[in-house]
Amino acid sequence: MNDTNFRFAVLTVSDSGSAGERAEDTSGDAVVEMMDAAGFQQAHRSIVPDERSDISARLVEWCDSAEVDVVVTTGGTGLGPRDVTPEATRSVIDIEAPGIAEAMRMETLKNTPFAMLSRGVVGVRNGCLIVNLPGSPTGVRETLEVALASMPHALAMIRDWRVHANP
């Protein structure tokens, strides 16, 4: 349980979701459910297309706002030609936290061989942790469970660490 009032945002990366072609954002719902259960408070939630500039812009906006401690993305981490979430994330982070991403892949590899295809990145921008998750609800649950084990400690370490001026 998180008792430090960390705030989170959920960014779902989906062409069909952003175009209104999907009735539900089930992977985003899974993130909210797990983060709420862990005691985090939701600050923002949005869906953007699989466009590097859209993803990067939203990450910068939320991380630099000082309103969010962690942004959890879902979608766009595979090997498809439109899967650009890791590149968008890398383009805006100040430092990468590869151990978290490696742990998520290693642990979920026990459940599915497809875990090795994930290119999800974890890093810090302006005192805000960014965690890339797969786009399926099952992938979200399995990987976020791993990340949540260390997330409160990681967030306590970076809290109030601001590099970029607030907009």
C-alpha cells in the first residue's frame, strides 16, 4: 500500500482507441485498477495515436506539470511498424531506469515467450517516473505487478527532483 500520496497518469497509445474505434480502453482500465489498489491517486488519463510526437508531447506535458509522480503508458511497445512508445519515451527522459524494464521482461517471460518481444522503457523526466507497459490487459497486469514492487521507493528517491521548468 502506498501512503505517500503519489499521483499517476495513464497514457494509452492506440491508433484505433484515439480515433474512437474501440468502445473501451481495457488496458488503461487495468492500469487504473491496479494503481488505485496500490494507493496511488489518478491525476490524468488520455489516449493518443501511435505517433511519436503525440506521445512525447503528452509525456513532457504531464512530467513537467509537477502534478504527476508517475506516468504509466500502455501500448506501442512491440515490434510492429507503428510501435514507437519506447522511442518517444527515450526522446524525453533525463535518465533511464533499465533495471525495472528488465525485471518486468524477466518475470513475465515465465508466463509467455512473447515477453521477450517487449521493448518497453522505464525512465525519469523531471522527477516523474515513466513506465512503458504492453497494450493488452493481461500484459499490463503482469508487468505492472512487477514494477509496483519497487515503484514507491523509486518515486520517493526522485520526488521533487526537477530539471525542467514548469510550463
